[in-house]
Amino acid sequence: MTADPHPTAGSASHHGHDHAHCIADALMRADALCAERGARLTALRRQVLELVWNSHKPRGAYAILEDLSQREGKATAPLTVYRALEFLVEHGLVHRIESLNAYIGCAAPGAVHSGQFLVCETCGNAVEIDDPRIRAAIGTIAAEHGFQVSRPTVEVRGTCTDCQEKTP
Amino acid sequence: MTADPHPTAGSASHHGHDHAHCIADALMRADALCAERGARLTALRRQVLELVWNSHKPRGAYAILEDLSQREGKATAPLTVYRALEFLVEHGLVHRIESLNAYIGCAAPGAVHSGQFLVCETCGNAVEIDDPRIRAAIGTIAAEHGFQVSRPTVEVRGTCTDCQEKTP
DNA sequence: TCCGGCGATGTAATAAGATAACGCCATGAC
DNA sequence: GTCATGGCGTTATCTTATTACATCGCCGGA
Ligand SMILES: [Zn+2]
Ligand SMILES: [Zn+2]
Ligand SMILES: [Zn+2]
Ligand SMILES: [Zn+2]
């Protein structure tokens, strides 16, 4: 299961896909998931999730904060956003990209996966993948070291197809 | 080549290995490497490298800064440390652990490798590995996506052998 | 030798990211 | 109604990282 919902690998909004659909879909899945788990996807958290999904690029907490403040028409405190993000990450609706200090919507919430990303250094898009080979390799080597894995992080920086074509 | 120089996997200073040797060795290799490349391993940079190697735990830039200030007997600016770290990272003498905002000495400088780590959430030790299967898996999936890799990041959080034994 | 260039370092200020401490209020169980 | 819980607001503070500008020292060319 490669979790990329976009047929054109590495693509994003500039490819003119129906991103409104991406957002609506993400929100719907979140509603369903939280209902199923008895988790409270409050208005605020839902709002933050929607803002995270504003693009397929990882977004910083303070960028989200700005959006939120603007949308609410009043200044919001950083903590508000961080708390919402914490909830969303805990429930697997959002991933944190460690190497960017940024957050991105999960492409396959609910499914068991470990969060692996191809992050383009040029356009900023990040594609979530979930390659069983990588997972397996990490599991194997961890076992060899007697290491008990709790959270694997794979973030591959580089250049996506589109950006390679633009700068050959 | 699993780059762990310590026979007891995941070990560190508390195992009583000769850490002075680790440091001396790291500095020697750094000298050699920089000489070979015509890079200037200045006194300051060498000092910072030594401080990074103070343990096998990743260390924050400001922790290193404190050590440096103390050793120099005068306050040092953050930028001083960040510049030195930038140099060391560029030359592969030090790795940055993204998920910790911290820095750790490279176990195999000079050799081509991608920096993969097993990071214990309990004791803070980080063991550098360089598993060809992980590298290969990342290479394969990147190719499948037409993605050109520049810097793969693999940071596996979890619990090391020692810490598992202590808390069964 | 003197000069100009360049890379390394010093200094100060500030940006960006994240958390701590405290309290109020809505919800729901009893 | 009462109480406990969890979510949210407010304020202050902390950690991490960078920007802007000045200075120093080394080295090659005039
Ligand atoms: Zn989309
Ligand atoms: Zn995901
Ligand atoms: Zn290394
Ligand atoms: Zn440990």
C-alpha cells in the first residue's frame, strides 16, 4: 500500500488536482475515525486539521497559527495550535516532519503505518509513502541490535520529478 | 559495515569503555580527513568536535555552547558553535539528529554512508548504523517515484537493550 | 613589502519553534 | 445540583537558530 493518493507521483496543488476534495476527504475520514474511537474532534481541532491540509506541503506551527488567527479574526496563542496538533498527531491524522519542524496531513489515517516521506527541497512538497521493504529493513536491523522500536522516522530529502524537469 | 565501534551494541560511557580513546580517535581521523581535503580544522572547530564527542549521546548546540564557554573561560555566542557545527556536518564529521535538534559525532567519517540512527528514548544514547538494506530500500522506492535523493534521514526511536533489561 | 581578497571569528539583535503555569468554562456522570 | 474531567484561554518563558554587520589573519599578486 503506497499511500500516495495522487496518481502523478510527487504531485501537488500546482498540478491542478481537486484539492478541495483532498481536504473534504481528510476531514471526513477524521470525523469517522474519531467517532469510532470516541475521540473528540472539536471545532478547533477540526479547523487546525483543515489548515494543515491547506496544501501538500508541510506547514510550520506558526504558519498554521497565523491562518487560524486570520480566520478567527482574533489573535490566537501558539499553545492553542500546539495542543490541537498534539491531538492530531496522537491520533495519526497528522504527521510531524522532524527535519522541517513542520506538520502535514496523513495520507492514510487509521491504517497502520510508520510515516515515511519524500520531501522535495525545491518545491517543498512532501509525499507520504509506506514501503514495506523499508519497514522490514528497519525491523530487522533493530532486532539485530536488540533494539525495541517505538517510532521510526524516515525523511528522504531530495528533488521530486517535477522539479528535476524544471532544472535539468 | 555496521559502524558501531563498540562490541556491546548500544553501549556507551556507562559501560566503562575507554571513551578517551573514542575522542582521541575521532580527532585523529578528523585531522587526517581535513588535511586530505584541504579543509581547515581550526582550533575552534576541533574544540567543538571534541565537545560533541564528550559522550555517545546527541548533544544540543546550546549544551555544547555552555561547555565551550566554560572551557574558554568566557561567554561564547551561539553563532560560534553553529558555524563550527555547520562545518563539521558538511564534512561528515558530525551528524545532526533531526528529531532531537541535536548533534552527534560520526562513527565512520570519510566512508560513504547516509546516517541512520537507533535513538534510545530512555538513556538518550544514539547508535549510528549504516544498513545497506535500508539504503537500498530507500533508493528503490525513490527511483520508483522518480525522486532524486540528496539526503536520507533515518532515525529510529525506541529502547535499547540495556534499558529494556532495566525495565522489563 | 604592501595591498587586496577571502575565509574565519566576534558581537549584537532577533526570529522561529515550543512549553510551563495558572485558571475558567462546558460537558457529562452521579 | 454537584463534582470531576477535559478542552481552551492567557501570559510568560524557554530553547533553538539565524540575520546583519564589524574585525581579524592568512595568503597570493602587484
Ligand atoms: Zn491535494
Ligand atoms: Zn500517515
Ligand atoms: Zn556517520
Ligand atoms: Zn537506553
